[in-house]
Amino acid sequence: MPIDLHSHTTVSDGALSPKELVELARKRGLSVLAITDHDATDAIEDARRAAAPGLEILAGVELTVHVAEREAHILAYGIDLRDQALRIALEDLARRRAERARAIVERLVGLGIEIDFADVMAASGGGTIARPHVARALVERGHASSLDEAFRRWLGRHAPAFVPKQALAPRVAFDLVKSAGGVGALAHPGTFRRDDLIPVLVEAGLEALEVRHTEHSAARARHYEALARDLDLLPTGGSDFHGTPGHRSRLGRPVVPDAWAEALVARIHTPR
Ligand code: AMP
Ligand code: MN
Ligand code: MN
Ligand code: MN
């Protein structure tokens, strides 16, 4: 039965609500689905309530860390949702994301774009505020024809309204994840493109590597499978499903071996 260890909902920048995502997972016949919204875990309980017995919802979150001035994404699996330190850290990240979105809006206004922070808030639906929500507001106001164009013209790393995201130090992130009973994986190393920095993350507490991902070619996946073996990291995989227009991820793809999910779940310390 298919497994997907990387997915987003409306709680961050996905298009489907937790309930709708679970419904799609049921249609695709998934046996395990990890929900890994950016900086937020609010989808997990709703998803568990909506899931039929044959579908296990694995609690996850995608955190951003800074390493050598680069942004790396860490997928935390099996975290205890009641863990106080993690909850406080996620609340703080949410506040910082809101401040950043305000700064992006200010830049856009400075560039002569008519946009309001309220537009961005409305697009975020009250969950994690991310750049795709600013992009959606830009499209709705007619300043770009697609999310992709909004990123290219305004929001991308080299575009005029780019504001960097606040991120955790790797050690802080992995300590939080571990004390909440979870296991940390490096997300999409193929888009991070800094294999040389992976040992630094291992030193800080990294335990797994996302070998299979929508953005990884077969050759890249083989490369990361070998690297995971060499570095003694657990292999994981997922679609990074967002369900938004222009995002080419498909839930349940690429295929993730049962044994990978089993080994990951066995490493988790949170009682479920
Ligand atoms: P943020 O976390 O606020 O920096 O926003 C990053 C998110 O933007 C990523 O998680 C992607 O889902 C999304 N993203 C990045 N580039 C694009 C793009 N060209 N079009 C649409 N979404 C994008
Ligand atoms: Mn995203
Ligand atoms: Mn990511
Ligand atoms: Mn993701």
C-alpha cells in the first residue's frame, strides 16, 4: 500500500484542508500519511479524526534551519503534539512569519504595488503565513498572472521584495524535535544542493534523509540512497504534496518502500 511521508494542508501553504487531504489519501489507498506543514501541527488532530482505521496519520512538521547562510528544511516525524517547548517554538515562528510578511508587503508597497497585509492574511486562512499567500494576493490584485510569476517577479530569493525567513540553528531544531520524541530528516536534499553540509547537520542531530521526492530524478534518489547508507541515516521519501496550481506533486508519489516507513516509525520515541 502506498505511503507518503511529506504533505501540506491549508494549515500552511497546501490547497486541501486536513479532512480533504485524508479523503484523497483514502482514494489513493495510502496506509501511512505524514502531514508536515511548515512550522505548524494544527492539521494532525483533524486529520486523525477524519482518517479511517486503515490509514495511519504520522505527526510531522517542516522546520527551516540556517546552515552556512543557506536555508535547509528539516522534516520532524513522530513529535508529541503536547510538548510544551515545541509548541512555544512554533508560536514564536508564527509570530516571526507574520512580521516577515508585513516587511514583504512594505517592500511591495515601496515598489508601487497596491497590496494590503489584510489580503495576505485572508489568503493564509489563519494558519502559517508563507510566501505563496503573498503570491496569491498579488495574483488576485492582478500584479502577476500565476504564483510562479509572482515568485519570479517579486518574491523569489533574487527578486526585489525578497525578505529572508527567520530560521532556527540546526542544533536548536534537532534538540526541540528530539525532546518532543521525534526524528529529524533533511527534506529534498536535491533542491538544497549542498551535500557538503549534510555532515554538519548530522553533527547537530540529523537522523534521516529524504531520498525520494517529487523534485528528485531516479539518479538523484539513487545518489541519496547511497549517501544515507554511508552516513548511517534512515532513508525516507514523500511527494511534498501541496495541491496548489503549478505544484506538480502527486499524493503517494514517488513510491516509498514499506520498510523505510517501518524503520522510521521504530525510531520514534513518542507513544502513539
Ligand atoms: P516561505 O516558507 O514563506 O519562504 O515560502 C516557501 C514556500 O513557497 C515553499 O514551501 C514552496 O511551497 C513555495 N514556493 C517556492 N517557490 C514557489 C514558486 N515558484 N511557485 C509557487 N510556490 C513556490
Ligand atoms: Mn510549501
Ligand atoms: Mn521544503
Ligand atoms: Mn514541504
